[in-house]
Amino acid sequence: MKTLDKKVAIVTGATSGIGARIAEAFVHEGAHVVLAGRREAEGESKASSLGETATFVRTDVSVEEDVEALVAHTVERHGRLDIMVNNAGGPGNGASVTGFDGEVFQRTLAVHVHGTMYGTKYAARQMLAQRSGSIINMASLAGKVAGWSGLDYSTAKAAVLHLTRCSAVDLGEHGIRVNSEPFSTLV
Ligand SMILES: NC(=O)c1ccc[n+]([C@@H]2O[C@H](COP(=O)([O-])OP(=O)(O)OC[C@H]3O[C@@H](n4cnc5c(N)ncnc54)[C@H](OP(=O)(O)O)[C@@H]3O)[C@@H](O)[C@H]2O)c1
């Protein structure tokens, strides 16, 4: 028996990078995986390369309706949701204090913070009904250590770490674990 046999997982930002590798690893361990991202061609191609247990749903995590539809599709297809990986989001632009750009900052927050929170919200609604589940939020050393990355990205990742703690307190008593990677042990 494999580690994730018959588990149902969503991985956001799975069209490339770390998310694509997570999706591969989950399928290898026996999970049914729904890959999410904005680029349809890459997502469809990645999912079909992983075989029958992987599918792709076009999703912009900064759009709440997209994330709601992603979770609804997953539950309709598989009947449950065991693992939500909120991974979507790229590197920051290296902004400094004097180079701060409000629009760029809002876009960074929309993907990393709103996106993670929408994923947590809709996954939690399903997991509460099951009274089980695991939510994993992709953080960064930049959220702990100042100067590691740009101001906007670092601030967004600090928020991801803290919303992870708050969500864990909110959901833990209902059998739902919420952790961040890296730094699960610091949360
Ligand atoms: N690489 C590192 O060294 C590192 C270190 C610490 C933390 N992280 C974190 O790990 C995560 C993945 O990083 P990565 O290096 O794999 O980045 P990446 O190679 O740039 O991949 C980013 C992924 O996120 C997706 N994405 C971006 N914006 C999105 C949106 N609005 N809605 C849905 N999907 C979106 C992209 O797909 P589409 O373009 O198809 O939407 C892509 O699949 C990020 O949260 C990043 O902050 C990375």
C-alpha cells in the first residue's frame, strides 16, 4: 500500500515548478490529484502525463469563484477532499521601500494571501463535513527572515505563515490539520 493510497488532493500552481513536482509525487504515492493553474495547455499536458488519476482545472487562485469551482469540481468527481496544497505563486519582484509599488503589492497579496485563504476556506468547508483533512500552505524563509527577498513577497509570505497558524487553531479541533512548508515546526 502506498502512502497516499486513494487520497484525493488538490495542488494549486501545478502547471510548473514545485507544484508540478508535488503533483507527480502525490500521484506516485497513490493519490488522485487535481492540478490547478492558469495556463491551460501546460496544465492539461502535465495532468495527462501523470495518467488517469490526475486531472487539470483552470484556476486563478486570486479569483474566489475559481477556487470555489475548483473544490466543487474535485468533490463532484471524487466525492471528497483529503489534501489541499496552496502552492500557487511565483517569486517576488525584489521591491525595496523606495521602489514600493502599490499595484504590484496588491497583485502579490492577491495570489499569495487571498489565494491561500480562498483555498483554505473552500477546502475547510468540505473537510469539516468529513471531519478530516490536511491543508498545506507554501510559505518561504522570506516570511521569517527580513532581507531574504523583496519587501512585497516577504510581507505576503509572513501573512501566509500567520494565516496558517490562525487557520490551524480554528480548524484543529475539527480534525483538520493546517501546516506550512517550509517551517511546519515553527508554526
Ligand atoms: N522556488 C523557490 O525557491 C521557493 C522557495 C520558497 C517558497 N517558494 C514558493 O513555492 C511556490 C511555488 O514556487 P515555484 O518556484 O514552483 O514557482 P514557479 O515555478 O514560478 O511556479 C508558480 C506556479 O504557480 C502558478 N500560479 C501563479 N500565479 C497563479 C494564480 N494567480 N493562480 C493559479 N496559479 C498561479 C503558476 O501557474 P500558471 O502560470 O499556470 O498560473 C505556476 O504553476 C510559491 O508559493 C513560492 O512562493 C518557492
